[in-house]
Amino acid sequence: KHAKEHNQFNAFYQEGFDEAHLRRLAIVEQLPKAIARGSFTLVAQPKVRATDGRTVAAEMLIRWHDEQLGWVGPDEFIPLAEQSGMITEITHWVVEQAEQWVNQLRTFEDDIKLSINISAVDLINDKLANDLVALSQRNMQRYLILEVTESALMNEPEKSIACLKMLSELGYEISIDDYGTGYSSLSQIRRLPINELKIDRAFIQYLMTQPDDQSIVRSTIQLAHELNLRVVAEGVEDEASWHWLLANHCDVLQGYYFSKPISFEELHLRLLKEKEHA
Ligand code: C2E
Ligand code: MG
Ligand code: MG
Ligand code: MG
């Protein structure tokens, strides 16, 4: 009995009182106030054409600074926002911001596209779908790419896939994010309305020293192209990887080598400069 109590105490202590748990509780408590307080900002990371490094799109990435918690990364709070349902409101806010960004950028660059990250939860309730239907009535669909992970589709596959099909028919581009980390294969996702495949950073990170990763990336690019998908490599950090990916026909690259995520003003300036040198 004593041992059992002891174990329970340990479990309670580990699950109940450690610092990480307290931080998660605080995040869940502060999250609902973050939008109204203006604590979220968006940055964007350029997605560049492999052939010449020109910016063809940018991925919007959320940032949160809380007075008490400091900087909280999306990997930390997005999963909690998904669990608490707050993600629906967050995605709504991101979509609103994306429309504002597009409206400013298209005044001088009409070919720009912005990617937004969509959660599993967004695909099974009506809020995002309604927002994007409304946006399409203002002709916004050609400027937006929706990034969805493979695992987001596994949640409620039929509902999620119906939602994606509807959005694709409206003219939004769909991208499979973090490809290769889930359990699906291209044969499973080939029936989905997809335009783009983003190969996960895990396969790109050690590309130059790992022949296995090279085989995986090379064959993924080939197969994706046969299915008429554009291929993006995530997390490109050096010139050698760029050249390797270019030689192996990867279409678009994203990573610190080309640019870290930047503010709206920096993105605006970058696109203006590229326009001048065109
Ligand atoms: P993701 O969509 O796969 O985004 C790419 C992540 O990789 C970003 O991290 C980006 O800063 C990072 N990254 C880009 N290039 C490099 C590189 O060369 N090296 C390394 N080490 N990292 C690189 P971030 O901004 O921390 O976002 C993490 C994840 O959080 C995202 O992964 C996405 O799943 C999620 N997320 C971010 N913003 C949003 C959002 O607005 N809504 C939703 N639902 N999820 C979001
Ligand atoms: Mg993404
Ligand atoms: Mg990704
Ligand atoms: Mg990722």
C-alpha cells in the first residue's frame, strides 16, 4: 500500500506540479485574452524559387508575447489552443491579417501568395470555411495557400477532405505541410485536391551528409512531380543544400539560408527591391 501511495504521489508530482505543467496552465489561462490585448503578431518567411532565389510566396507564422509568460512559441501554444478550441478564433484572426497584408502587397506585386497554417480543428468546424467563402467573394483565393499537415486530415478524414475539396474548388491552393513525418504515403493523399508538397525539415537538415535523406528527397520530388505537385523544401540552411535541391528539380525553397521569418515591413521592402531588380 505504501509503495502504491508513493507511486501515486510521484505520478501526481510529475504530472501535476512540475514547471512545464504550470506553464501550460498559465498559457491556457492567458490565451483567451491574447487577441483582445493585441499580444499576437505575424511574421512571414519567404518561399523562394529554387532557380533564382526570387520570392514567390511567404508563410505567415504567428508570434505571441505575453506580459507574464514572455515569448511563447507556436509549437508550445498552438497544440493547447487546438485542445481548448481557441484555435478557431486564432485562425480567424490570421485570415483577417492575411487579407490586409495581401491588399497592401498586391498594389505593386500581384503575383504574391501568402501561406497560412490551418489546424485539424479548422477543417471540421464551419468558421474557417465561412471566412474563406467570404474572402473568395472579394477575390482573395488566388493570393492564399492553405498549409495542412497530413495528420490534420486523419482526425475526421471525411469531413476534413470535404472541406478541402470545397476550398480547392473556390480556387484556394492546398499545401501538405511537414510531408514525410506522418504515416500517410503519396498513394493515400493523391486523391486529395493538393497543389503543393512541403518536404519536412527533418529530411533537409542533414541532406549534405546523409545519403539516405538524399534518396528519400530525390524520389519524393520525382513522385510529386509525376502527380503534378509543386515541391517545397523546408528548412534550407546552406548553399550546398540549395544547389543539391536545384539539381534535383525541387521547385521552391524555404529556410534560414534565404530568410528568417520577417515583419510585414521587411517583406514589403524585400518584394519592392526584387521588383526593382527584375
Ligand atoms: P511549420 O508550418 O512547419 O513552419 C515552419 C517552422 O520552421 C517555423 O517555425 C519556422 O520559423 C521554422 N523554420 C523555417 N526555416 C527554418 C530553418 O532553416 N531552420 C530551422 N531550424 N527552422 C526553420 P515556427 O514559426 O516556430 O512555427 C512552428 C510551427 O507552429 C509551424 O510549423 C506551424 O505548424 C505552427 N504555426 C505557426 N504559426 C501558426 C499559425 O498561425 N496557425 C497554426 N495553426 N499553426 C501555426
Ligand atoms: Mg507551415
Ligand atoms: Mg512545415
Ligand atoms: Mg513544421
